[in-house]
Amino acid sequence: MVLCRSCPIAKVADLVGDSVSIIILRDLLEKPRRFTDLELALAGVSSRTLTLKLKKLEEAGLVSRHQSRRLGNRVDYRPTQKGVAFQKVVDAMRAYGKKYL
């Protein structure tokens, strides 16, 4: 549910307005990660929740899933170009957190 369909802030909040999605993006912006890497970073988050968040981010075009046959069908997740553009949001949140929280 988008609270205000014409408001860009509401649209972004609807897409990544939970801490799990933001932390996934933060980690993927550092480097590609496997599902198990994300599970370890998000201790306490169920595998089902992580799977659902990754699918939502994929459907939104922020994250892509890559499978490497050369490395034994290894799958990792990476930010797309649209996901990389989220770096400024992560940086702003980090700066705000350091200064005010």
C-alpha cells in the first residue's frame, strides 16, 4: 500500500521502508553477497523473510541474482544500476545516524 501515490518519498518508503531491505542494500552496495552471507549479517531474520525481501528488491529492479556455473552453480546477489543509485540514500542515513542517533 502506497500512502500517497504521487509522493516520491512515500514510494521509496513503500519499497524499502523496512530495516531488513535497507541493510540488504547496504551490504550489497559493498560487494556481491551470497544468501548465506546475508543470513549471517542479518542474524535473527528468518530465511523466509530474507527470501521474500530479496524477491521484492529483485522485482523492483534494485537487486539482481547471478548464477555462476563455473563455481558450482554459486548464486550471488548484486545491486543493479537502480540499486547502486540507492547509495546516496544509505550515505545520508549513515550521516544522519552518526550525527543524531
